[in-house]
Amino acid sequence: MSLFALLFGGALVSPLIKNMALLKLFALLILLWSGYALSQGAGVGLVFFEQSSYVRLFEAVVLIVSAALILHLDKEDHGTITQLLFIAAASMALLESTTLLSFVITFEAVSIISFVLVSNIKDATQAEGAIKMFFAGALASGIILFGLGLFAVSGHDFNASALSVDDTFGMIALFIILIGIFYKLTIFPMHTWAADTYAQVSHTNAAILSAIVKTVVALATFKIFMPFLAQLGEMPIYLLAALAVITMTLGNILALYQKSIARILAYSSIAHAGYMLIPFAAVASTYAPTGLLYIAVAYIFMQSAVFLVLEILRKELEIKTLDDLKGLGQKNPLYALLFTVQLFSLAGIPLLAGFIAKAVAFYAGVDAGLWPLIMIALLNSALSVGYYAWIVKHIYFDEAQTKGVITGRFTALLGQLILLGGTIYFGVIAADIFGVLS
């Protein structure tokens, strides 16, 4: 049975299981079965979809992170399990897409399921975040369809195995499609919706959107558009570099001024979209694919973990702002430590996955001759340490404001330990990622 069929079939069956404990067990078994099938070489198994070692590694990571998310969910998140299985299935198809047509179809599938995910609205704040995401997604889809139309009118084949065009209309069409995709990746100036959506929807949904969906889209986009980007001249590459600079700088600066922890993490996510854009600009370097893969692997673990910890803090201690976070390390040392390690990884502290990810991506930029971009990226990375350290200062060095102790569920803690294991493992063992492209 194909990887896609397992996940899609599991998603179709899951609504029939009403008991939450049984549903979580069923979903975890589907993911475990999918992981075994993946280890045996199973993929989507359809025409215009193809697997590689590059894709296979990240598919395994997506399955692991999805399992950690399911372990975190509680009885209020019954529908989220179904939607997460659908997202996992669509993500496998998106990652294995080999043509522009299959890429766009699966990209829209992931987008539609994302809209359904945030439609489980519980208050006015979540409704506002969902509506902003819906309008941004609708605009992005319109831009992509316009680009596809122009691509068709210019006489190009949607099912070509590699995007390589040499005419003006074809190039313009592909750039228009990229602009639409950049909405999903929260690249400046298409980033504004994400700052509100990630902060306003439930933190569990924010983890799925900002970690799984964003990284899957980034890798799939790079895989499809890499031949096209590689043939471009200097000017478009410099434009991508400029977008990377503005996105990371704006995200980091705005994060410094936030009091809400969710908004800090939302702007941090936007800044990391700028780092993800570095390999796109440095496509001439042989290290660019490895750099983006490493960023995606590190980021999916880190970003999922911090939003899930924040969800636990909100539910059990009503922690939402930096002031609420004061003294967390004194009364809840375990969750304080889990949160702190992932923040350090996001900041790029050595021996954690975030450090190696940035190092490889930055080296790709140096190898491509983009020295100014990498110097600014290094400054941005240093800037981000400021607000991550500010959060840690509130956790450990301020007088306790929290009124209770996190009791937590063992399954949620187990999910956090899985994500922590990924952050530490890929911070120490780089051979698994470097080896897939060797």
C-alpha cells in the first residue's frame, strides 16, 4: 500500500472513531505503519510523483512530528487528528510532486485542509485569525492561477519534468506563481496575515501551520523551481536576496516589541522564512539544497515544540504574555527547560539543530558569493538572541508570577520529548542530512 493511501485512508476512517483515546491510538498506528512503509520505499505511487532520498528523509520527519502533535492533543481536539492526517497525506504528495501541475494541485490541497484546520473557531480572536488566513490564502490562490494561465498562454507544458524556460512570458509567469507561494511562506510583503493568524488561532493549529505546512511548502517549492532559479541571471537572484533580508530583519525587529508570547513566536516564524529564502537566492551553490533541508528539519521540530508548550502554559496556567511567564522555571522547571532548549535552538545556539541549520544555509550563501546577505543574516541571528534571551530571563530570573504547577498529561510530555530528541539529534548528528545529497 502506498504512503499516500495509508494516510489518506486513515484520515477518512478517523471520524468514525468517537473515543478520543482510541482515535489517538488509531492515528499513531497509521503513522507507525506509514513509517514502516516509507522505510520499505513506499511513496505516493502515482504518475508525476517521485521519491528521492532528499524527500524520504523529510517525509520521515513529518511523520515523527505528526505523531508528537497527536500525543499532545486532548479531548477538545478530536477533529484536529483527522485534519492532521489529511495534511500529512497531502504533504507527502506535495513533497513528491515532479511537475508544475501536480505541485500546484497538491499545494492547493494543503491550503484547503489548512483552512479547514483553523475553521474550528472557539472565540472571536480565533475567528479573526482564521478570516485573515482565509483572505490571504484566497489571494495567493488567485495569483497562482493567474500565473498558471500566463504559463499556459506562453505555450509551456505543465507536465514537464523540469521547469526551464527561456522566454519572457514564461519567466514572468513562474515569478507570479512564486509570489503566490510566498504568501504561504510569509515572505515580505506577503507576511502580514501570519503575524495575526499564528498568534490568534489555537497554538496547536499554529504549530501545524507554521511548522509542518510552512516547511513542506518551502522544500517542495525549492525542488520544483530549482532548475528555473538556477538558470536566472544576477538580478532576480539579488531580488530574492533582498526579500530574504527584509523578511528576516522585519520579523526580528517587530518581535522585539511584542509582549504577547504568541506574537513573538509569530514574528520569529516570519524571520525564519527569511532564513529559508537564503538557499533560494544561493541556488548556484551545491550546498543550497542541503541548507534548506537542514533548516526545514530543524525548524519543524523547534517551532512545533514552542507552540505546543505555549498551548500547555495557556490551558493550565493562563500564561499569554511575558509578564505571565515570570518565574516559570521556579515552579515548573521541566516545561521551563523544554521551552528554553527549543528557544535556544531557534536562536542558533551550538549543539542544537538550529545552529547547524543556519550554518549550512549561511555557508551556501557564502559559496554563492552572497556575502552581504550572509553578513546581514548573521546580524539578524544575533538580534534574535535578544528577544529569545529576554523570554528566558523572564522564565528564570524574575520573581514568580505563575499561580500553579503544570500537572500535564504523560502523552503531551512524551510528545515534547520526541521533539526535543529531534532538536538535539540533528544538532549533533549532521551526517543523516549531509548524506542524502552526497
